[in-house]
Amino acid sequence: MWNLIQRQLPDAAFYNVCHWVDLPGRGTAQDLLAVFAELLGRHESLRTGFSRAPDGTLVQRVAETGWLEAEVWAIGHGEDKESVLRAWRLRMRHSPFEPARAPLVRFMVAVVDGAPVLAGFCVSHLAADLASLRLLADEVTRLLDAASFGRPFPPAVPSRQPVEQAWFERSPRGRALLRRAHAYWRRQLASAPATLFPVRDGTGGQSAGTDGASTAAVRHSAALDSRAVALALPVLARHWRVSTSAVLLTVVAQFLGRRAGSSSCTLRLLTANRADPELRGTVANLHAEVAVTIDLEGDRVEDVARRAFAACTTAYANGLYDPDEVTDLFEATTRERGAPVDLSYCFNDIRAGHGPPEASGDRTRLVSGADLRTAMADTVVASHEFEEGETFFLVIDDEEPGWIRLVLNADSRALTPSEVRGFLYDVERTLVEHAEHAVADGR
């Protein structure tokens, strides 16, 4: 993450991340400020600064004590918490942190008649990942509930702090896991296609300027909100015996593979790296991007999906690795091939739950083909503000119950704006067609 931030400069706030939680309107703003202070005391990552030592080594320093930055917004007549949140988020997007100066978090509280109705926190991605932000949101709710009723704060969930994680990675077991992941990455790079988006000419294609350098790209994002995808995923997951995430990944990988004319697709998954029970309550940036190769051979899509599910399971098991060593592997592979390997394609399923559907109490058997087609009429695709630095970056979330949102950000030299939208529509259409077949087979 440090390296990514350095590459993004001078936009030092590009990797600021905001999260928020609605509150029941109990207690006071002072109660919530006490909660924020408690969070800083519990989680060392929020009190950690990052800097380069004179010899170039990247150093993390944990502050024992310090201060916190919090804003209190009083919502008056004619205002609402959503507009306050939008204004605060916009300002945070343009308010960089100084990496060496902890804490790398800012808090916000919106109050109505003195009672908190919304809590927000903006963190540097150096300090926390999405799983951490969800942990903080749950913790804010629990701690404020205690404070508003005059009860002591509930104890912190036992978890490994970042410095303890560093010591673990230096232990014999930690080193063994890093060696295993290193070997996994070596295998992935050895078999990865050179690129999934070959250079092309014409409108939207990558071309050379008069000095021979590639012309600058324009990035475009679009979001597809779909009830049909939300209905189709559990149907296919049950029918193919995989996770709903593997269903989506299979269809996306097939489209990318066909575009590249390749019988396999290698891209990067984002993993939370929290399988270890000692890390499930850890607030830090434990997320990593790990390569996975999907074998696209064969005529039966369910076979591809099962291979994808197995490949993802293996990839997630190798999510803990030394990024500097992986960078060295990329460089070695480039020397061996005589050309770089492009893995600038990310698939990020940020839904809290995307495993296989439960065997009991599942209503997916009641979905009909007519339900799926009717739901497609409600689909909306619109431009989106999401931006990443990759050639292709797809995010999946289910924040709205009963809906799935697919957000795709792409380099215009790979996908034009119309192609970004077309890709999203194609994913939905293909999922619905597969689900219709699955429903028909199940009768």
C-alpha cells in the first residue's frame, strides 16, 4: 500500500477510505467522542505512523498516546445526514494524511437535537482495510450503546496487533507460510497469459504518440444495479455446487479469456487474510491481492466454475506473502520471457457473505425463468465515481438488500466507456441465461 500511494502522488489522498454507520439517536456527541478515543486505544494500527529511515527502510512507529481529530455536525432544519455525509466524504477525498504523523484516522459525528445519528471515519489505507472498517462500525455501535446507558465499555475482542503479526511472520510457522506463498506465485506467473488486453488501434485503443510513447488513458467507471443478478447467483451456486463469488468470477473470466483469445485467465483476487482466528478481530490492513488462474477449457460452464472455486480456495490460502519478493518474481519472469506479465486485472467481491447457499431454508428453488427476466427490466446502469489504477477493476457489493451492484473501472485503452457498460450488461445477461437453464434442469 505504501508503494501504491507513492505511485499515485501528488494525489496523496487517493487511498483515503471512508466508512460510516447509522446510529439510533441515543447518547450524546461527547459519548461518541469517548468511543472514538477508546477505538484509538484498542487498535495500534490507528496509532501507527509510516516513514522511510535514512537507509531507505520502511518503518512503522506506534504511538502510545496522542490526540484524535473529530468533527461534530449539528443537523438543522432542512438538512439531512446523507447530505452531511456526502459533503464530509468529498472533503476527506481531498484531505491527505501525513503518513508519519499518527493517527491516520479522522472521525465525524452527525447529531440531531444533540443525539448522534451517524458516525463516520476516514482512514489511510495504510492503517485499515475494508474488513477493519466493518469491525470498527460494529464496535462503534456496541460501545456507544454501553456509553449511552451509562455502562462500562465491553471488553475488546482478543486479536493480534500489527506488531504481533510482524513477529508472527518472522516465526518458523510464518516463514513457512511465506515460502509456500512464494512458490504459489512462481507457478502463477509461469502460466499467466502475457496480457488479457492486447494493444489495439483505433478509437479507445492504445496507440503511440509522436515520441513513440503510449498516449495517456482516460478511465471510466460504471455501476450496474441488478435484481436479476441477485436472483441468479444463488440459483447457479446451488446448481454448480460452488460459492456465489465463484459463479461471478467464472463468467467474468470467460469474457476476459475470450477477449484475449486465451484458454485461461489470470487475474488478482482481494483476500481479507483473516482465516486465522487471532486475526478475525484485527484492525489493520491485512488485505492482499493474490493471483489466481482460471482454466477455461471445456464446454460445460459448471466444470469451469468448479475449477474456479478450487483455484480461489488455493489462492486465498496463499494470501499472506512478501510483496517485495513477489515484485522480484515479476522482474525475473520478465527477464525469462523477454516481456512483462500484465496482471492489472482485479476482481473484488466485497460482500460480507458470498459462500455457497445453505442447504436448508434456501428459497432459490422457487425462482423461475420469468422471475429472472422480469427482474432484468429493473436493471440500471449509470456512470460511477469509483476509480482505481488498474486496467480492469471489478467490485461487487450487496449494500441494498435484494440487489447486486457491479462497479467496473477500466482503462479506456482496454475498454471504451460504451464497452464498460456493455461488459456489465453481458455479465448480467449471461448469468440470467445460465440460471434459466439451471431452473429448467431442476424441474
